[in-house]
Amino acid sequence: MQKPEPFVQPDTVFSVSDAAALLKGVVETAFPRIRVRGELSQITRASSGHIYMTIKDAGAAISMIIWRGTPIPFRLDDGLEVIVTGRLTTYPARSNYQIIASEIEMAGVGALLKMLEERKQKLAAEGLFDASRKKPLPHLPRRVGVVTSPTGAAFQDIQNRLRERFPVHVILYPATVQGVTAAVEVAAGIEYFNRTKCVDVIIVARGGGSLEDLLPFSEEIVVRAAAASEIPLISGVGHEPDWMLIDFAADFRAPTPTGAAETVVPTKLALITELDNLWHRLSGHFATRLTAATQRLAAITIKNPRQFVMEQAQRLDDVGRTISVLITSRMNAARAQMTTVSTFQNILHNRMAARTQAIAHMDQMLNSLSYKSVLARGYAIVRDADQNIISRADNAPRPATLEFADGIVRI
């Protein structure tokens, strides 16, 4: 670079503020726009929304500021290699120079791929790509929601393919598919369809492009919106080799927007073939059941009505005879029981007489065997003071009692 000529006289004396202001003017005039490539470090987001950081390489470092509201198309991380576009200025209060960034982009595909891989691992660890979260696609949706640019070729391809295969009602949520606002608009479209429940399936689509162009479809806000969608979602972004992070979160990944349309609905021919197959199966099943019913009808023997009535009359006669026999048997049994009951009084009288005679005989035996009868014949019983019976004279105690038939005497 050519060294500029000095324009300040050597003997001029400046105040500090004047010197700082002069330097600031020179720097901003010489570098109204500058592009710098380097690695980010010391990233700090202030409460005001401004972002302060350093961009550096192996030999130097420059302070950098991104004012609040400046579009940032990706997440800023320490160690990320970027290309910054902005203007060079100074900050007199700290006597340093800095870059006020107006644009920031990834420096090369390698840095993009590294960032995407790290983001993929992070989101996968949260379970956003799990197969268990995938929802089945509806067989014949009535309404299809499409999130894409209304002027892009992707939307036209989807409409054309749907008309060719099986026309359905298409609802477009217009969104930019490239640039700093694309990720927010695509996520808003997914959330809109889930909030209104006005479609049966969602297609997020964009035509092919560079890795940087497709980057919005790998932003966290888009991936999380796709994973949280309660409506089945198809990702049709880019071409077959292009894999964005939304592809892992979607319920189905189509290689192209046209492929997404083909996935949503079958072809008319396929539907006609399916209906033909169903008709043949249904008609075959019906014919089989009809044949079986015909055979069952043929096996039924219909009798003459008169004969049927006579058979029923015969059955009634048989039932009547059976009832008559049962009634007669029951009546005979009842008569026998009544005869038995009528003789019960005589049996009871005879048994009472026999019991009275037996009691009288037992009374006679008791009287004959009682010691009182012996005493009545002139005998006596000698007892001591403890009422023990004395049977020998040599054991006769004093005092004692003598029991006779008519009383007791004490001696």
C-alpha cells in the first residue's frame, strides 16, 4: 500500500480532543468501507442490544461493534471465521480504533459446515431428530399448506405437479427463502398453519442454491418450529445432494420441491388402480358371501303349512298328556300324605299310653328298691356326727343318730 503524504504541519499544537477528532476524521475518510476477514473472539452482547467483539488473525486484532438492528444471518460464536463489511473509525475515549460492521458472512464453506455440524449435534442431543417424533403423512389430504416464496420456481413446480397428479386445495404462506429475514418468516409460516389448523400437511420448499443461500433452513428457529409442528411436515429444500437441518426435523424429507408434491398426493392412475383393486376385492368377497347365503337358503326345507300346524297340535297334545300325568301323580302323593297325617293321632295316643305304663313300672321298681322300704320292715340306719353310716358295733360312736322309717333319733 502506498504511504499517504502528511497534511499536518510538524509545529502545530493540538489539544487532545482536537487531535482525536482529527484522527477520527482521517480514518473514517480513508476507510469509508472496508472488508476484513478473521476469527471472532470475546463476543459480548450488551443490555442495549449492541454486540461487541474482536476480529483477529495470527498477527493482529481489531475491536468490532455490531449495532442493534443490524441483520445477522447466523449465530456468532468464538472461533468462527467470518468476513466483515463495515467502516473503520476510532473511539477517542479509549484511544483505539474499531470496525462498525454493517454486514457479516461466513468465511468459506468449511466454516459453514463446521457450524452446521456443531448445531446438528446440539439439536440431535435434544431429541429433535428422533424417529419416534415422526408423524405419518395423510393418505389423501384435502388442503396442503406451502411455506415458500410466491415468486419462486419452487411454488410453481409444486402447483404444477399437484395439478398433474391429484388436484387439492393449496394454501400459500409467503416467505422469503434467502437472506437475513428468511429463517424468521419460514418459522412463522409453520407456526401459522399449526395455529390455524387450516391444512392437513405442510410443505416447506425452496429451489437449489449455494450452501450460504440455503442456510436459513438450518437455523435453530426453523428446525425447532419444524420439530414442534403438530401437522405432518415435508421438507423440500434444494436438490438431492442438499441436506439442511430442517430435513432431519421434518416428518419426511423430499429431494426437491417437486418431490415433495409427489409425496403429498398419489397420481390419478395410482388412485384408479387402487380403486379397481378394492372393487375386485369387494366384489369377490360379496360374491363369495352371496353364494354361501344361496347354499344356506337351498338347504332350508320349507314344510306345508297344514303339516306344520298338525305337528304343533301333536306337540300340544303330548304336552297336555305329560302335564296330566304329572298332576295325577302329584295328587296321589298328596292323598297319601293326607292319609298318613290322619292316622297320626292314634299313633300318638298309643305311644303316650306305652310311655305312661313304662313310667309306672319304673316307679314301682324305684319304690321296691328304696332303702325306705327296708326301714319300714323294722330296720334302722346308724350314722355318726359326719353322717357316715356305721355298720359295726365296735365302731359305734357317741353321739350318733338312728334313722327309722318314720323319723330320726339322736343318742
